Amino acid sequence: MAWTQYQGLMLEKLSSLTAGGEYEFKTTKDIAIKYARDPNSAPIFNYASMAHNNAFFFSTITPEPKPMSAELKKDLEDSFGSIETLQRELIVTASSMFGPGFVWLVKSRDRKYSILCTYLAGSPYPGAHYRRQPVDMNTGDTSVAEAIRRTNAWEPVNTVGLHGAQSQKKMAPGGIDLNPILCINMWEHVYLPDYGVGAGGVGGKKAFAESWWHVIDWEVVRKNAEVNPQKKYLT
């Protein structure tokens, strides 16, 4: 109930900030990407991005989870080796975050999956990467991140391929074209009421992340990943 009220307050504040403007009736995702490019509109970006991230988190959990589809399982195993490895990496990453934010499972255009952290109201979408976003030096490999930025700094905007010319994306220099398919909210307000701090200051976070894994709605995740249910894999 508390998070439902919190979401309502964020949307109410966002509505007041965008009232009468071009983006008054746009989605929170569209608003976040639009205003990520405007340093003077940080409040609009923060409310829109946080509302979107929070809604995304809730959309991928369910009290009655179903088994992961064979198609999605195969795709994830191709990137992580096993589902157990994916589970462990997500839980370790979430419980190791130094500060509030979200941990995302993302899919790239070449069907590779990876784990991404965003902090505070940071956005996983490449269109929002014009905004400088905090990085947790304890969990981020900055050498890899810098290499990616250098490699992609002068890439032209994609107009063909997986997304087609009609869905051209405007990415910041160094932006990576990816699609978030799952996330866990690691703001203190989410886990502290039920899980507390725990041993060493991370026990509560880890217990929350472990419980979250068992309520993931894998059918929603499959749809987010746009896995073709007709595709057959060799077993």
C-alpha cells in the first residue's frame, strides 16, 4: 500500500510539472527520455524515470509465478551459462549496491543478456543516457565502461536492423542499444520495512533479493524480451 501511495504521489507531481506542455499526456518513459537531454529539467526527469522504473518493477512480479519458458531459458543460458548463475549474479549485484537504485536484466540487439545497475532515478534506456548518471564504484567495472564509451562515441544513429528505419533511436555518444526486460527495486523503502538491515548491513537487502527471485513473472519477462514462442531449440 505504501508503494502504491508513493507511486501516486510521484505521478501527481509529474502531472503538475508537465501540465499544459507538449508531454503532458505522454508516458513516463517518453517523458524521462525527452527531459534527460535538458539539465534544467532534472525534476521532471527524476519523477518520470522513478515512476517508470517503479512501475516496471511491479509489472514483473506476481504472487503466482509460472515456470520460465524453454525459449527464454535457452536464451538466458546462452548468456549466463545457467539460470542458477543468473540468479546468483542478480542477487549478489542487488545486495552489493552502495546506495538506492535498480538492478536490471537487459537484452542487446544481438540477443545477448547482461546485468545493469542504475542509481537513484537513473534510466536504463539508451535515449536517456545524455544525462550523467551516478556509478557505484564498488560494483561497476569502469575500465570496461570507458572502453565501451570510446568504441561507440562516434557511431551514427541506427536506422536499420532489428528495430527498422521507422523506429530510429537517438542515443547519446556511447549509448548502447538495449531493452530492459526485468528489474528489482533496491531503494531502502522497499526492503527495510519487511527485511530490515540484517547482518553486516546487507543481510536485509540480500534476503529481499532472494525472496524477489521466487515471485518473478517469467511470462512478462518473456514478452519484454520478445522471445519468439514458435522458435524451437535442440535439447
